[in-house]
Amino acid sequence: MASTTKIMTAIIVIEEIEDLNQNVKISAKAAGTGGSRLGIHKDDEITVNDLLYGLMLCSRK
């Protein structure tokens, strides 16, 4: 189950981003954030939609 923080983040992104298919370049700081299982790396390009999908995936325990 997604945490309240994840749900609120997704809602804000959906409300603020006009084109969810736009590409985003991953920064070193974002790539180095712990807890992610998406396997993204610095300078990868991924759509906002795919990032939202990854955000809402169930976390492994």
C-alpha cells in the first residue's frame, strides 16, 4: 500500500505537469537516493509517467 506522502506527491505532479510523457533527465542526487528499486542512474532519461508508475509500486519489505 502506498504511503500518504507518495499519494500526495503523485497528485501534485499530476496536477502540475501538463504532459506526463515529457522526458526528465535524472540528476546525480536523484539517482543516489536510497530506497529506490527502479534502477535509475545519473543522466538516464525517463518519462514523468514512468516515474509516477515507479513511485506508486508496492515497496518490498
